[in-house]
Amino acid sequence: MPTFKDVYAVLPVSDHAAAVAWYERWIGRRPDTEPMEGVAEWRIAGSAGIQVAHDPEPAGKSTVVIGVEDIDETVGDLAERGVECGPVQDFGFVKLTEIVDPAGNKVTFVWENPSPE
């Protein structure tokens, strides 16, 4: 298997400016880089990141899943930033919630229960 360096989830959007503003609100900062017009990137964990790219045709059809340390803290932090989460779903071994960006792309936050019953 090859050695991988970075992983980015690409989320296509139709209104790049609105999407960047929305992602800035929930991530809490400006993009780490904007390598070209219509592309903004945030490193969110180690060598993993999110890339928001202006690409109207597939906009709103993507999902990214992000593991979190504490689902309740994540929901609370997002609420403080004005980002509304869906209900927290509890499956015993995992809890999850999702947010939807202005284009309709889904960002799902997942907490894994270290001691499921």
C-alpha cells in the first residue's frame, strides 16, 4: 500500500462565498489556505482537512464524517457559533449528529462509545 500524506474531504458548493462564511463560523477561523480561486481549505485534524470548492453541478451531494471526542460538547460549541445541528442519534456504540452547509452537503459528527453495552 502506498504511504499517504494528507486526506481532504472535498465539498462542492454553488455559492463559494456563502459556503466559506458558513464553514468559518463552525470551524471558528478563516481557511488555512486558499490555493486557487474558488477553493478554501481547513486542516481539521492531524493531516486531515476539508476543502470547499466552487463546483455547482455536484454541489450539495457530498457527506463528510468527522470523529469527535465529545458529541455533547460539539453540539454545544456549534450552537454557540450559530450552527444548528440535527438531533443526536444514540445507537449505543456510537452517537451522531449532522449539520448541513448552504449547498446541502452534510457534515456528520460521530462519537464512538469506548465501552458499548
